[in-house]
Amino acid sequence: MSSLPRQLTAVWRWKRKLEVSLHPATCFHCRTFCSTASEADPLDPIEIHRRKLLLWFSHLPPEEKQFGGYFSPETMHVDPLILETKPEERAGLLSSPLQSQASSSPCVTVEQLFDAADARSEGRGLNVLLYGAVGTGKSTVVRKLVLDWCAGTTLTHFKLLVPFSCEDLGQLTKVASLRDLVSRKYLHLRKHPLLSGEGDGAKDVLFLFNGMERMKLDFRIGSTELCSDPNEPLPAGVVVVNLLRKYLLPEASVLVTTRLSALDRIPQKYVSSYAQICGFRDPDRQRAYFTSRLLQQSRETAQKYEAQALVELLYLNLQRESQLAAACFLPSYCWLTCATLHFLHFTDAKAPIRTLTGIYTSFLRLNFGGEVLGTGVGTSVPTQDSHSSLMLYVVRTVGKLAFDGVTNKRTSFSEKELEQWIGGKTKTDEELRQLATFRTDVLDFFLAPCVESGKYLPGEFSENNEKKYVFAVPAMQEYLAALYVVLGENKSVLEKLTKQVSVAIGQAGEDVSAIVNILSKFIPIRVFAVFNLLKLFPALYEKISSRTKGSIARTMATELFRTEDSYNEDVLDQVEQSLLGVHGPQPKQHSEGKPFELYPIFMGGLLHYGNRVLLQQLGCSIKSTTVAQITHALRKHLVRELNKPQPPEELMDLLVLLYEFQNPRLTAEVLASIRAIRLPNIRMTPLKCFVLSSVLSCAPASYHVEELDLSSCLLTHDMLQMLWPAFRHAQALNLQFNSLGPDSCILLRDLLLDPKSAIKSLQLCDNPLLESGACTLLEALPQNQSLRHLSLMHTGMGDKGALRLAERLQQHTGLQELNVAYNNIGDNAALVLVDACREHPSIHTVHLYLNPLSDVGKQSLYVRGVPKSHSSSERRVKVLASVTEGSDICEDWHPILRVIRDNASSWNRQRVQQQLQVFLRDLEWGRQQQQSLLKRLHFRRVEKGVRQTLRKLEKDTPPPA
């Protein structure tokens, strides 16, 4: 037996080294503990207990891994507001923390609640009841309390802290003594003298029972026997009751956490003090939480600046007393806000795949995982119905309300509507108890009083200014509505009746068939075959059910491509604006009501296998057959909608839907009907780039879109790296107006050299590539044979870049069109480039307009581009240097003016105006050379177009400073 402590010590030392190496953030606790207990015996059971509690409670839940694993409990914790309350004040405090209210109760810490020396002087420990609504941070407070006790920074007057989960205790079926309950979870405390009941050693013990609402405690003497022996086997509930009665270890102190509905399960005479956790009632606590979350994960300087900007925007939105500020009174919604912002702004291609639907599903699992809706007080033996899934109850009540709001384009609801949708059909006493528990504990978690008149609520407030309620987070309404539909809860009365009849007849049909089969052996009467008709009804129900799944898919496609929402901002930008607010001009809203564009995306995301597993843990089951039927119908509807032209915002929403669905086969089938992906003017973020790449990666290597348009998308070099898989599937790549620098040319060069790339057209107009970047890009020409059109207009390549391009052209035999307009190219470099193009076997057009070319240079370029004789073997190269070609009108004068009109707003207007004046002078000279009246009229027409462009520029030019 003496070798056992040595083995435990060796194992603990190995685990401690491993834990420190894997979780550097926990070193703080280890150093603190070692400094306070350096002289303690390492074989002391209490010291072993501290170390094990430290290891257990330092582990973060799986949901925290999505933040990159940079967090530790001490860096991400912000203390919520805790108010000590008097017994007579409890009734007034049974309200949601979302409802900000003034309170005269003092703010305390948990340690201060156990500082009452008068009670301990009488030889009795304290019973402290810590209560709060769902999401206020009870479990987080308990976790931090245990870690601080292990580190020796709080509750130091207790030598032993014994935490229990009431959920675990409530599931025990065998009787056990108090010491058995302790040793079952903490073997090292099996024979500890502090728990023997002898003397007053128990005064140094603190029992912690977390989640008391999950246990059935009965304080009636007739139902729960008295016990003072810690070694006597009893049901777990009886042991806890005797601890609170102070019959069992009366010197020990007890800390109990519970929800509001279970507050009265412990009689007032057994409670020394009450304390309510109120969450984050002031914006400063919220800001501290956001800072600890968003800044801790930002290791790179650029990310840290972005995270600081996010925190500032969040704080500004909270100071406006917005609906988000009301929701963030609950720390759980602060977590959801940070998780969503981290998903939107810090998505990393190397990190595990995360989806917005997955974040909301994880959020609900954190708050309601494994919970059932009991009947409350008064039932000693719960029935099967009294323990239904709490999340399923939420879907059938709050989800039904959310679905009605989405269907009728409403976001606010009156008290009468809440009564109608949530409690209108309750009949039995048991249902009424469940409803009362649900309203007290859960309802305020999802719904909050509307704190702003709202942009989308005109006319919804009645004349008597009736109080309205909204979902705490707007996206939660769409999520619950989607879950309500996917779970099949929106069936009509006929469908529900058909299902019940089908089940009943199906079961009866099996019994009747068995009897008929037996009787037919003795009485061969074929009339018994009539009973086989009973089997037809379940088959008929299956057909009706499949049609219902098809309607779900049709709803997803219809809601995704609603005409009135076609020109709203894409759905990811809408999510960001709901969190950070809108700073500056309000976005254009083309639909009258609030757009619910997340609704179909959540419906698709809920069908993903990972989300279905989490929902199964919450008691909400989505069958694989249902997913298969919806997926089969959805593909047809999406392909039908994609045959119509879609705006860039709608196309981006489709990509998000396919990404949330995480179904490679469906994605590949939908992509097969897409010929071009045009996303101009979409504000691309790392997340959107990752979504685009992930979706296109589901397609086979042979799949190519005719055009991938990402012009004016605010792309950066890092985003180009994330888009690399998407570029491989593009034949024409448009990256205009993205401020890409020379460093991006290295990646584009490697893309052109990639044997899997099939890019035929590359447009890089209006990117500051400069001479160095252009030269880097041109290094790919000798080995690339797929490129046909290259546009380097307004990239700052200059004469040296043009000369380098002339040298590389002969090494690439497939190029057909070259655009180097507006690049500050002079006469000599332009002549060399045109000569190289004339000698090239396939180039037929060169764009050189808006370059500082002289009249002589333009004439020379025109002469060089035309072969000397018709019988010559030289090819004609079309040189577009002006709207004229010598004394004639250029055939492409209209495209030249169109390019200038489209891009003049981002160009140097003074220089463009000078070039347009040169065009007018060339036109005037050419018109004077013409003898034909028709040709002169044609010149006049072109002059009119140039003058209109010039007037537009002069009108839009801002006045000088």
C-alpha cells in the first residue's frame, strides 16, 4: 500500500508536465499554487485534491476551441454583477437581467458571503444560495471560484472544497453515504478526517452543489428521514437535504447554485443568505469581456489592430442603448457576439471548419445541453412526460413564435401574442407546471422587451403604446424558425392526424396480418386478403411526408432568392451590422420589412451532420432520410433559380448556403449549373474568401467557371492566398480595383505557373503593381500557355515594364490581346512593344490609350501596326492609342470612352481630362482632313461623346481645397 502514493505522485507529475506543455495558459495557476503551497506535503490528500481540481476545471469546453485555443480561464473571465438580497426582496428580483432595473442591494463577491463570523461562532456553517437566470454566468462563477481556491487566492479559510454536479447526483439510483458520494468522485478523500463528523473539523469544509434545479429535494420530515451519520447510506437527495438542514455535518458550509424557478425548493429557514447573479448590467463589464475575448486571440499586429477596432465599434453600439446592449446583459450573449465576430473577421484556412449555424447550435448546447423540462415541486416520482427535452419544448413554443414572425415579416410581438403562441393550449396541471418553469427560467433568455422603436417596426405599436417583445439577438429568431421547420413541427392539422392514423393503422395492420396468416392455413378464404389494404395507408403517408420535405426545400430556395431582397447587402454583412451597428450612411433597404435572409441559410446548415449530432444531444432529432429527401428536392430548386440572372449579393448568399450545408455532393451538383461567378463590389473578407474557396473545392478538378469576377472587392494579399483553390477553377479572372501590390504578383505568377491552372484571361487593371510587380508577373509567360488576354491597365508599370513585356512576349505564343493603357509609357517603349506584338504569332490588339504619347508617336504606332502591303506575310496588329487612327476614326472608339467613363472616378481626373482634350484635338484635325460630309458627321458624333465624358468629369470634380 505504501507504493500507491508514490505512483500517484509520479503520475501527477507526468500529467502536470504534459498539461503545462499543452496548455501554457494554465501555468499562471500552477505557479501561484506552488508559491503558496511550496512547504505543503505533496502526499497530503488535500494537496492532491487541489491539483486534481485544478486540472479538471482548467479544461475548456469544446466550443472554446473555435477561438484558436489562445484562452485560459484567468484571462477570459470577467466577474458578473452579484447582488446580496434579502428574503423579502426575492420576489421583486425574479426578473430577467435583460430588464435593467435599479436595486438597493449591495454588490458582493462569493467570498464575502461566507465572512459572517457570527454564524460560525455558533458552531454552524453557512448555507448560501446563489441564483440567477439562464445565461447569467452561474457555472462560470463556480468554475472560477474553484480555480481560485486551488490557487489559494480566495476562500482561504476553507481547507477543503468539495464540488458536486446536481445533474450527476440526480441520476444516481443506488443509496450511498456522504463519504461514499465524496469518495466515488474524489477517491483521495475517501477517509479524510474532515468528513468523519468527529469534532468540529467540518467547519473547514465547503460543499458546492451546482445546478440544484436538476435534483428533487423534499424537505418534509415524513418524506425525508433525518440523518447525522456521514457513513449511513441514503438516496443522494436525502443526503443533500440533511446537509442543508444542518443535521449532517452542521459545521460545514454549503454553496448552492440554482435557477429562478427552483429558488423556493429550499425553505427560507435553511438559507443563511441569498445572492443573485445579474450578469453584465453596465457596458464597462461588457467591454472588458469583449476585450479579453477578441484581443487575446490576436497575436499578429494587424489582427490586434483589427480586434481593437472591433471592440471600439462594439462599445459604441452598446453605448447607444441598442437591442444588443440589452441582450449582452447576459454573458452568454456576449459569448455569442464574440464567437460570431471571431467567425466573421478571424477565419483562418488552417483552423477547423466553422459555420454560423454551428456557432448558434453550440451556443444552445452550452446553455441547454442535456436539460429536461421537469414539473417542478410536488412530484416525487416524475413521469416520462415530465422529463421531455427542454430544447424541444423551446422549438415547439418559441420556435413556433419565431416561425410566425418570419412568415409574416415581423420581429416584435405583444404580450397577448406571447400568451397565444407559448401558453395558449396548456390544459393539464402538469403542462401548467412545465409552462411556469419555462416562463421563469427560459423565456426571458430568448425574448426581451424592445428598447428601440426600430426601423422595421412601423405601425406595429398600438395606440395605447402596448409593450412589445423581440428576440434578444435578431438572428436567433431566424435560427429557431429554421429549426422549427426542419424538425417538421410546422405540419398542418391534416398532416399530424395522418401521421397518428398511419402509426395506429400500421401497428394494427401488423397484428391483423399475423392473425390472418394463421387463420388462412385452416380456413382458405380469400376474403382475408382485404385486410392487406391496411398496409397501403402507411405507404400513402410516406408519399405525403416526402411532399412535405419537398416543400421545405422549395421554401429554402424561395426565401434565398426573394426578389425584394435581391439588392440588399449580402447576409454576412447584415450579420456584422446587427452586431457593430451602422456607422455612416445607412445601407439601401429595398424591401419594406426586415429581411430574413439568414432563415434559409440556417435551414441548410441544420442539415449538416455535425449540427445534427449536437441537436441530438439537445433532444432534437433530424433523421437521415429527412435530410436525403430535402437535399434531393433542394438541388432541383436551386438549379432552376440559377438559370435566372442573379445579383452579386444573392450569389454570395448562395455560396454561404452551400458552405453552411457542408454537403460536397450537393455543392458539386449545384456548381455544375453555374457558368460564371460574378461578385463585383462585394466587400470580401477572409471569411467570404474561405467560403468561396471551400465551395469551389467541392467541384471536380475538371470543372471551370467561364469567369470569376472579383473586381472592386477590397482584396488583399492574404485574401489572395485563401482564394488560391478558387482561382484554379477559373478561366477568366477579374481582379480589377483591389489595390493589390507587387507582393501579390508573386502569388499570381505562381498561379500562372501552376499546371492545374487554366486561366485564359487575367485582368489586373487599377492595381498598384508598379514596375517590380509587373516584371515578377511576366516571369510566368515563358512556361504558361493558357493565357490569351492580359490586362495591366493603370498598374504603374512604366517604360521599363513595357520593355520587359516586349522581351517576354516571344516566349509566350498564345497571347491574343494586351492592355497596357494608362501606364505612363512613352513613345520609344510603345514602339518597341508594338514591334514585338507585330512579330508575335497571335496578338491582334494592343491598348495604349491614356499614355503620354506624342502625335508623331501615335502616327508611328498606327503605321507600325498596319502591314506594308496586302501581299506581305506580316499580320495587322490593332493599336488603340486614341479615338483616331491617323486621319480616320478608330473602330474601337466607343469601348475606349466606355472604359474611361467607368474608371474615371478612381483615376487622376486632371490627367484624364488632359487626355480627353488631346482626343478632341485629334478629332478636330482628322475632321479637317475629310472631304466626305458623312465622315465629317461621324467625327462630330465621336466629338460629342468625348465632350459629354469631359463635362461629366468636370461636373463630378470636387472644388479645390
